[in-house]
Amino acid sequence: MGLVEHEEHDDTGSVERSLLGFLQRRLPDAVDLRLGDISRVATGLSRENWVFDLSWAEREDASATHLRPLIVRRDPEGGLLDTDRTTEFGVLRALEPTTIPAPRALWLDADGSELGRPSLVMERGTGSCDYFALNGERPLDRRVALAESFADLLADIHLVDWKALGLDKVLTNPGADAAQVSLDEWSSVLRADQVEPLPELELMADWLQAHVSPSPRVVLVHGDFKAGNMLLDDNDDVVLLLDWELARLSDPHEDIGWITQPLRTREHLIPGAWEIDQLLDRYTRRSGIEIDAARIRWWNVMSCFKTAVMQVTGLGSYLADHTDVMYRLTNGCVLAAFDLMES
């Protein structure tokens, strides 16, 4: 994302005090409520993630003790994304009765009046996180099996009955205008956050507008599907799929375009063993959703555009002194988009 530097200035004591009061109000019958080993973890570029162990006893039976590993996702003062914790909370709650391995959301501070900034508290899973699990040290057969499981999981997300789960009350249904809605949204973010003329991004936006088309199907999309947002156990099973802040109702090609864009090759493909054709074949057989090459190309370019806009937002936050992380617009996403536009 064009990360230049990062210096953290966390007031752990202040967060701990606020969090303790927040949890005491949610668990009024708990006694001896304590937070253990609270710390801010480095994972996540758009939210503050604080992990801790919550322990307490029951008022009626002090010998009945509980220990629960939790994580707080709190809005930073500035960063790559401006997303809504209430929406993320609603999505996670709606997914609870499904087989999708999403974290269980427990409590929400929607306006930040208790925890300083909008936050949600979730159960914390165990497992390892490896952005490049498909191209790491595992034997090839295990990496291919892992890639197959990722394609199956994405298909399962797209097969979720979002109407039955009430997700249309949490997320906006764009209907056939999913592509146009996404382009308008990210173009608006660019206009609001850019601090200088960016003609290369204007060219990308113009191309996207000229090639936008109606979407034939609306599904739940994750928005940032990748191994780096998964926790894996020792058997390479996905324990949790994290970071649902970009989840939306949209065209299934949005997620497909995100994972097949040139910038994501190392995360989603295995040269010579798991190429785009194998990925799409596995996904289609699992989902029954027909995939269109022209739509993939459009969403590939849209993914590059979105990545570039995030970098612009990150730079704006840094210049406004809202974050210590400095981002810059890198050539990678721009050149990748231009190659796709000319193909």
C-alpha cells in the first residue's frame, strides 16, 4: 500500500480503563472482572486492533469463573478506509447462524462515546495468519488443497441467503447497479481525499465509466478476501475469516475481480499448479454462478482503482496529522490497471 513509516503512540492504560468500564456495563452481574494481557496488535491497516483476555466470576457463585479471549476493533483517527462499525457488527451478527467462519460479534460502541471512537468487541480466534500461504513452505499438494478450500469458501459466501438473514436491512441492495454504485463511491472518496491532481486516476475512472454494465446477480461479497484475512489451524482449515468491514451486497465478480487482479497474484495463485482457470473452475462448480471474462476485467481494473484511492486516503490522513502512517500512491496499481485497460 506504499507504507513509508509507522510510529505508534498508544495509551494502553486509557484504552484499558475505558474498556473495563464498557464491559462492566455489559456484564452487570459479573464480579472480579479483569482484563489480562491487553495490547495493540500490528495486524490490520485500517482499524486499531486491541487483544485481551476477559475474566470474571458470577455474582451468585464466585467459584464459577470465566475466561474469554477477545479483540476490540476501534476506528483510528485516520487511515486507509472510512468504514462503519455498526454495519460490520450487523453483518457479523447476521452471519452467526450460517457455516461461514466469521468472528462472533459481542458488543458495539457505535458512536465511540464509551471507548473513545466507534468500536466493536468480538471473540478472538486462534490460528496462524499467513498472507502468502499459497506460496510458502508447505508442500505443493497442501498448498493446492488450501487454494481449493479458499475458492470453496468464497463460493459459500456468495451462496449465503442474504435476504433470509435480513442483510438487506444492514446493507444497501444496489440491484443491477452494483458496478456503478461501487465506481461512484470510490470516485467520491477520491474527490474528497486527494490533495493534488491525479490524472492517472482520472483516466482509470473514465475507462471504468465507459465500460460499466448492469450486474446480473447480487450476492454478499466480502470485499477483501485473502489469506491474510484468515486464521488457519494446524490442519490448514480456515478457523476464521476476518475483516468484514468492506462487506456489501454486490456483483459476485467484485470479489472475483479482487482476487484475480495482478496485484494479488502471489496471494491467490500458484504458478503452474493453481492458475486463474483452475480457481474459476473450482468456484463455478461450487457456486453454480456463471462468470463472465469481461466483467472480471472490469472488476480487476476497479480493484486497482480502489487500491489506489486507499493510498490517496492514507496520504490525506497523514498530512492531516490523523495518523503516523505515511502512504503514497505507488506505480504498481496504476500500471496494472493500464495494462488491463489496454488488453
